[in-house]
Amino acid sequence: MIKFIEKEPYSAIVHTYEVEGILYKGKSKFQEIAVIENPFFGRMLLLDNIVQITQRDEFFYHEMLTHVAMYAHPSPKRVIVIGGGDGGIVREVLKHKSVEKVYFVEIDEMVINVSKKYFPDVSAAIDDPRVEIKTMDGAEFIKGASNIDVVIVDSTDIIGFARTLFTKEFFLSVTNCLTKDGFFVTHTESLHLHKDIVIEMQEELRKVFPVVDLYTMAIATYPGNWWAFAIGSKELDPRQCRHTFDIDTKYYDQEIHAQTFLTPGFYKKLLNRQLKW
């Protein structure tokens, strides 16, 4: 059996996966795209030879990137999803009955098309009439947006063309488009392997958002496993659920919401750069 070896930039870990078959391989104007079959994880989506999602465990990431902000908001109606061409975040957003409009902004249309073909359970909600697909740079789209309740960034790693989604200029555009109760959330890599990036993103967000926090979870297929998510708002505490849990999820619930954030003491030590590893 052939093997796929993943060596992610800025990672000290190499992952090796058995490959039962290569279902798709192509190249867009932005990146290489592949879908492989693994005996344990099932189908796996690769962008530039980096694992993005797998059939077996995609729900962990998609649920946690989506529902913390969606439940912290009193009643999210208008949502922007930037990146996430596989459609998993859109699927989770639309589980909320209050949602009226989702702007799905993905720069690489080929990722959407490949995902619809090979990951139909993940991309199942892309064609919902509430979804408007924009194939463009999310940083450009956000400049013209307004009256948005939640902005979710599901990008590739914080390098290359995705870097525009992790700048002070972008964060300012997000604050300008959000309602007073609005939330912004994004992944910020691994606490184990990319601690400095995690801290840097918290510091950048604090320059523009009055409320900034950090939550984490374990993800088997992302290097470092201990994955971090940055969340910001204009005034509301993201640690509080503001409406009753009433959706179908595999992992996320209100207890998970309460437990996923770093403790105040550890969070303070992290931001003060008192922790060395």
C-alpha cells in the first residue's frame, strides 16, 4: 500500500497516512487539490499536500469553529463564512433556525466543486437558498459588507495567500461590518507547535476588538493536535451561551462550550509570555 507523507510548513511533526486510492488530483490557479482514501479516516481532502478534512473527524473542527460564536450571539441572522470550500462551516451555520443569510466567500471555486463531488455529506448545505457563494478574496469582500452578526474564517494555514485574513487591516474591516452584538472567530494553529502565532493573533485582535478570547480542542489530523481558536466581539463575552441548545451535533454542546476556553490563569500567563515550551 502506498503512503502519503504530510510535512506541514512550520511544523515539527510529520504525519504518514496509508493510501488505499487517489480519487482526485488536480491544480487550480491557487493550489494543488487532491482527495485520497485512507483505511481509518476515509476520504481526505488535501490542499498543497496538507490535510484539510477527513470523513471520520471533520465534525470536530467544523462544529467548534462554528457553534461557539453562534451560541454566544443572542440571535445570529446574517453570517459570513470566509474559506471553508468544503462547505462544513456552512452546514453547521445553517443548523441555527435564526439564520437568514450566509455569504460563503471562497477564493478557489475548484475546492467547492471537488468537495461537492467527493464530500457530499460535508457540502450538503452549499446549495441552500439562504447561501450566496462569492468566489473572491474574503479580505476584499468584507470591506463592502455590513450588518453582519457573525464572521467565521476557515482558511488554510496562516501563510501564503491566506495571510490577508490575519492582518490588522482585515480585523478592522470585520469590526466595521459587524453589528454591536457581532462575533468574529478564526483558527490560529496549534498551541503545541505554533504558540507564538497563537499569541500574535490574540495581540492583533486586541488592537481592534474590545473583547478577545481563546479556546482550544484536540484534532487528530492537524499537526500539534491541540488546536487554538481566536474569538473577538465588540462587547459580549464569548464564554456565555445566549440561547438554548437546540441543534443536532456530534460533539459540541453547552457543556463543551463552557469547558473549551482556557482558564483565566493559564490564558493570562500565555499572553504575558510567561510559558516556555
